[in-house]
Amino acid sequence: FSLSPCSEIKNLPPTPWEQNGVQFTASTLVVAAGAGPVAAPPQTDPSGGPVERETWGKKIDFLLSVIGFAVDLANVWRFPYLCYKNGGGAFLVPYMFFMVIAGMPLFYMELALGQYNREGAAGVWKICPIFKGVGYTVILISLYVGFYYNVIISWALFYLFSSFTSELPWVHCNNTWNSPNCSDWAHNSSINDSHKATPAQEYFERGVLHIQDSGGIDDLGKPRWQLTSCLAVVIVLLYFSLWKGVKTSGKVVWITATMPYLVLTVLLIRGVTLPGAMDGIRAYLSVDFLRLCDAQVWIEAATQICFSLGVGFGVLIAFSSYNKFSNNCYRDAIITSSINSLTSFFSGFVVFSFLGYMSHKHNVPLDKVARDGAGLVFVIYPEAIATLPGSSVWAVIFFIMLLTLGIDSAMGGMESVITGLIDEFKCLHKHRELFTLFIVVSTFLISLFCVTNGGMYVFTLLDHFAAGTSILFGVLIEAIGIAWFYGVDRFSDDIEEMIGHRPGLYWRLCWKFVSPCFLLFMVVVSFATFNPPSYGSYTFPTWANMVGWCLAISSMSMVPLYAIYKLCSLPGKFCDVSLSTIGVNTFYSLLLTLDIPCLENHRVLDMECDIFSANY
């Protein structure tokens, strides 16, 4: 196309097209000054025909999907413990601070990015092709997380099946898997002895994981058929929830996203009636503002915000890409991110009512029973439930909650991978069912390493490296690409085109300066505070740490590798290649900013560098 005059663009094709690697969409179509926005043209398939992108059946389907993804197991086993450990109610100060300056703006940015461009995590970067590598980064991260996250759900399913008994199997030490070190709380006078273990702890490590049969990560053994069967059930559930796209997953979340709230409420009502529950809740909410002087408290609050909202996994982009173009993504961002944080806070009351009960029942300090991670939901909580009348019923209810918490988060991660690749490779659109089957089966095969005797070591390694520093790096590059290359003003124009008003100055400042600085700080802190993974007293060998770093680098390397590929693969001189890789939107904005005279009779994508020099 030609620029004549500089205030308008003429002769634009009516549908998206590609030239020298630049895909032109609605954000490329600029009409004469003062005219209204141009509607987004339809996508096309490889044969040239229009592709009708599916949308959510109902608005509530989208909201429940986002809430179900963001509200996951970490809301139950991570946030309450962090709050208790870092000054109780005082921890909410740094948590809410980082939520406002970084969490919500990044959440809003991803929802708007996906909804406007109507593509997955990689496809949205047609607005600035040199950054498409970050799309592949987040797709890889979501895939890596699926390798071990599904295993957590299979543990919950195993516990669920084990709960259908008159006496729960983690009550006593007289089982075949118990060791001589097993000791009931009631008969354990030396519970602080590091060699002692409770029945619930031994059930998880020896009865479920069979970690005693492994000497380490170099001695995995064969997959255990019980956990393999549970993992297969989880994979089947995921497949039939995803195979038809958002039309099916949007219905599944009506159960998986709402069930945890019902169960948490029931457990809270039961928990507050237990002796010692109020002591636990008081410890959870106790305010110690002196803890705010500790830099580690602020770092842990920032880390929790980064991971709890689910930005950087490509899921929010994928989900919002199925919205109607005029959907109010601003309101959605405020509602869903707020619900996520409130759920974390609410779950703390449930957790600490039971921890207070355990502390009272066994006459030990609260910090002896309070912990985070898998130990909370698979050791401490089952142990507390086992002491209640009708313990089997309460166990079934609790593990159904864990199952639903995990399933919809796993669905989100898989949808990010599927949507991202299907939108990038259009030929897969007609074969979504087969491609979904391929993804979930591949995930299942890799996950088999995590259900062996030494699977917990593989699980720990994946959990430590798959989505730590790499996810922070991915979101940082994403924020820089939007704010500094595509442009905050242009991004704000896109949002105005969708919802009818521009984001306020606060949001634009956060996108431009605050959020990138926050993310850069988090990346630096992540590297500076890195500690090698460990499990109990087991230390991973050097080669295992190298494998872990290779896993992390494999996703982060997509950003520079794709940028280099794009710069080297396109023909033409440097100006041509720069225009193609940065994007015509950014380059045209640069022309206007520099007040370059109109370039009559020259095609922008083929113009020589000396034309720019002469006119500038």
C-alpha cells in the first residue's frame, strides 16, 4: 500500500494477508483521520475461505473458566501458609500492593490482547512478529506444567478412591507399607524426633508414592499401576472436556469451578465448630507489622501474585480469544482477579480452623502442624479429617474439592497449548479432536515418569524448573512487547474499539513503566535467590540440576531464537526486515512521530533505506 497523504492509508485489502512475514489485521487498518474504527475482518483458512471462530456459549462460561483456572490448589495450600508465616494480616499489605500495581494490570492486558486479536498465545503477536517467540515460550511452559500438574490430580483421585472405606487407611501404623518409625500422634511422646513419622505421612510417601523403593532420581523403577490408572482417568476427563473446544469446556466448569466454593463453605462450617479452631484462625489473622521490615516478606508477596493469577501461561489469552469482540474485558479482569484473591483469603479460614484443631487435639504448637505444599493437603488435612466422626464422608468431600480445583486448572493449561498451536497452524482447525488426543496422550506418556517409585523426585524437579524463572521472563518480554514496541497508546485504542472507552492513565502507566519494572525485579530476584531443588534430606545430583536448567532455558530461548530466525529468514535490506519483524503498526507510528514527509509512489514494504534517509 502507499502512504498518501501521511494521515491516511489507501488501497488496503479487505481481508487479512501476509507480506514479508507481517500479518495485517484490524489494528493495521487505518482510515482517514477522524473516521471511526474498522471492524475486525474474518480469519481465513489455508484455502482462502473464511473461518468462523467459535465463541463461548454464555458469558458466564468464560468467567467460570477463568476463575476455575486461576483458583487452583495453590490457593488452598500456599497462600494461607504464607499469610501465617509472614505477619498474618500484615501480609495483606504487600500482597494487595503488588496486586494493584502488577497483578491486575497484567491480567487485564492478557484478556484484552487475546480478545482483540482473537488468536492464541503465539498468533496474537502478528501485531509485532519479532516477539512471537514469547508465544511459543508460554505454550511450552503450559505443556511442561501439564507433565506434573496432572499427577497431583491423580494423587487426589487415588485418595478419593481410598476414602470409600469404613476406616481410612492413614489412621494407624499397622499397614503393610508402614515402617518401624511410624508413630501415632496419640502415642508419640517424641513427635519432634526427625526419624518419627505419622500414619498420614507414611501413607502418602510409602503407601501412595512408594518412595522407599527408590534410591533417588537415577533409580525410578516402573510406573505403579494404581497411580497410572488414576492418571489415565484424569487424562480421559481432560480429553472429553476439551475435545470440542469451549463449547464443552464451558459446560464442565459449571461443576469444577463452583464445587470448590460449596465444599470450602461446608468445611468452614464444620471447622469452626471444632475445639481450637478459633486459636488457629486468630493465628492466621494476627497482625505483626514488624514483619513488613523484612524484604523476604515483600518478595514472597510479589511471587505469590505472579503465580496465583495465572498470567504468563497463555491461558487468559486463549480463553479471551473466544469472547465476542465487544465483550467488556475490563470488567471481567476486575471481577475474576478479585475473586481469585478473595478465594485465597477465604480458604485460609478453612485451613487454619482445622490446623488449630490439630494443634489443640495433640497439644502441640501451631507451627508444628502448619505447613504448605502437598504436605498440607495430602498429610495434615487428611490426618485432621480422620479424627472426625464420619471421617470417610468428610474425606470424600475434601478430595472431590481437590479434584475439581485441579481439573479446571489443568483444562486451562491444555487449552492454552491446543488453541495456541491450532491458531498458528491453521490446518489443525479441522482436526481439533485428533490434535487434542495427541496432546493429552503425549502429556500422559511423559507424566508416567512421575508415577514411578521415584516419581516424586521427577515431580519435584519439574515443579522447581518448569514454571519458575521462565514464567517471569515470559511475562516480562510480553509486557515489554506490548508497552514499548506495539505501544500503550495503540493498545489503548484497541481496547477503546472493543469496550467503547480507553483505559485510564493509571492502567497505561502500569503497563508502560510499573509492571515491566516489577517483572524485571522479580526475574533478578528469582536468579539471585535460586536454591537447588531438594526433597526432604535428598539432594539432587548435578546432572539432574543441569537437566532442570535445560528445561527452563528451552522455553526462554524461544524468544531470542525466533527473533533471530525472523530477522535472518526475511529477504530485503535492513529497513525492510525491521519493518516486517517489528510490525507495520509500530513502523507507521514511527513515521508520524518523526514527521517524515509523505512517501508518494513507494510501497512501504519494498522501500529502500535511502528513501528514509533522503526524506529524514
